[in-house]
Amino acid sequence: MREHAIQRKRYTVRYTAEELETKRRRGESRTDWAKFDAMIEEQLEASIAADPDDVHREPDWTQAVRGLPPPKEHINIRIDADVLDWFRKTGKGYQTRINNVLRAFVESRKQERP
């Protein structure tokens, strides 16, 4: 998996906003800007609605937290191998997910006490 990530980074090209604008003006964009500019709002909304990656519903903000997250501390912790393997298989950000599970547990315990 690590080799795949390294290989993927090798092909990643980064541009600044100015560089992208310059490329667009030179016609180097693969986007059909004339077609986009000619779209009326109904066509744009229909295009968005047809996007299979869009869930087409309002986000659930009930679990949203305002403000910056608390600072993290670097620790060493022993976790059962099968549990760690499960989280690792969920992909990048698995440590954050472990932290979120622990946070949810702590919050549930805070709500139990008066």
C-alpha cells in the first residue's frame, strides 16, 4: 500500500490558482468553459442532480462541533491487533477515526452523569 501511495505522488502535479488561470486562458483546460458559461441555471441544477457522487440531501448538522478541536498529545498505546487492523483497513485517517470513537465514548459517559 505504501508503494502505491509513493507511486501516486510521483504523478501528482500541483498548480497555483494563477497558473491554472493562465492555462485556462491559453485553452489548455480540458473543461468546456464555453459550454459551462452558456448553461442556464436549470441545466446546471440538473447536472448537479445527476451527479452520482452527490448524496442529494442536506447534511446532518446535529453532531457538528463549533470551534477548533482540542490539541492532541502524542502517546504510545497498546491496541489489540485485530482492532488496529480493522481501523487500518478503513484507509487514511484511521488514527483520527480511533480518536473519534474514543471521544464518542467519553461524551456518552459525560451525558450519563447529572
